[in-house]
Amino acid sequence: MSIKDRLAAKAATIGTSPRPQKGNEDTPGRPKTAPGQLMASLPLLAEKEKELQAAIKRIEELESSTSTHSEEVEISSLVEVPGRRRVLSQQEYGELRANLEANPLIHPIVYRPLGDGRNEIISGNNRVAIYRDDLNRTKIRGVPFTGTDMEVELGAAFSNLLAPSLPDFEKYRQFQRIQENLGLTQADIIRASGLAQSHVARILSFDNLPAPAKEIIALKPHRLGGTAAAKLAALAQQGHEEGVTRAIAALIDSDEMTQERALTIATPARPKTPRPSAKSINFGKRKFCDVTVRSGVIGLRFSGKDSEAKAEEWGDRIANFIRRELESEGDASSNLDIQ
């Protein structure tokens, strides 16, 4: 499935209301292409719609003629924009490498000529890296695309965002790139992505993790999901940044470490409540009872074979003593009021 098809499938789930239609029958309705629907859901960027529609048409033309219009590109001319490449797990990278080694390149990369002999990679960073570093190839098939910085960033970000099995941290990184490079708000991103708001909230919880922890997660994004990240972020906001960072480092370093175990490591141990010290009351040389006070409770523990009988007796005595004291205090208070 092409990037355009995936965008179309995802955009179909975006529940934004269509713009009010004027009475003029010539007025175009809601855009039918996925990027067009995306732009209709971003009111703050409505003025860019015509510009993007032109780019969409060019992309569709390129994709429909990929087999005949792709060309060999010198890999040495390709430059990668930091943060744009999707980080693959070892298994994903190995599977892609094996596929590229055994088969011709079915999906050419997309690049933008920079005019100085260099070509900026829009999509296909991992394919380029494998061709260059693992397979020692000098050329790769690609399709050129010319467009504005906004068009390029939007296409690159959403092609990653909608990729199958994309880790939550990678989704977070793409959200950050869209915010920083295109000036969109979180509300715009939620609306445009088509993801459930609760899921987006979990993804954005990565933002509340300590910066060193996020740098560690970036090494293996698939190791920490959004649900666990939200719990770790809550601990970090409670002042446990160092513990959270250590737990995440342990999770990334060991494939045997589970997210549940990392949460346990990050959660500070509850301070143990000191056991109350008992005061012994002796009758002669023999201990009569122990008295303890804890959390608003007075406890008496009697010694000897008749301890239960003593407890009954002294329970009544103590109750009567408390009543007399309260009555005495009440009488004294009444006398003060009369005076």
C-alpha cells in the first residue's frame, strides 16, 4: 500500500465537520484526497490549501508513474534530515535488509533535489542506509519531488506517522517535528492524525519524561509503550526524575527487562512506619501490662494466665475514667460560663 493510500485510509477516520457549503453549485466540496482532507481538518492552515493541493496532484502523478519515471540516484548525493528517519528494531532492520538484499527495490525512495548536486531524502532513509552501509551499493532507484519546505515536512512526517507498527515514541517524535517545523498545535495534530484522543494523550506523555530519559528511549523506541511512559512520566513529575531515568536505562539495556519491572524500579519504596515502642507497667517485679500508642489507637497487652479477664476489667475502668474526666471538664466549662 502506498503512502497516499495509507493517508487516505487514515484520513477517512478523521471526524471533523465539513466546511459549510455555499449555495453556488460550482463551489468544490470536501477534498477527496487524503492530504486534502487533512488540510480541511486544519483551519489554521486553510490559506495553504491551494498550495498543498497543487503538491498533492504532483505527488499523485509521481506515484502513478513510479515504475517508468524512477531513476538511479548516486547514494553519495543523498543527505538525511536529522530526526526524519524512522528508528527500526533489530528484527525490523534485519527483515528489511534481507528483503533488499534478495529482491529488486519495489518502492523507490522519494527525494528533493537541492540544486547544488545534493538530494534531500523525503522518504526511504532506512533503505538508503542499508544500500550504503550493508550492501555496499553506490546507487538506488528514486523519484524526485519538488515542493515547499512545508509540503516536504508534512509528507515525510505523516508517511512515518502512519507506518505499520510504529512505536509510540516514534509517533511522539513525529508529533514534535510537526509542531516545530509546521507550527501546528497539539489540537491540530490530534484532529489531523485521526488517532483517538486518549491514545494521543498517552503518546504526548513522553514529553513529561526527563530529557536524558528521552535520549535513551530514542536508541530503542519499541521498548517503551505509551501506557508505561505515562506512568513513568507521572513519577517524574512527582520529583523522581533520577529513578525514572535509571529505570528506563535498565529497560533499554536489557531485552529481558519488562516494562512492568521498570515501573517497579522507578517507583520509590514507601517509608516503613516505625513500630511503636511499648511502655511497660510493672507491679512489683512482675510486668503487669504493655502500653502502645499508634495512629490514634491506645493498646494494652496484659501478661499472665488471666490476661483476658484483666483486659475486660481494665477496659471498663478506662472507659469509666474517660467518662468522669469528660464530665468533670464539662462541669468546669459550665462554671466558667456562669461566672
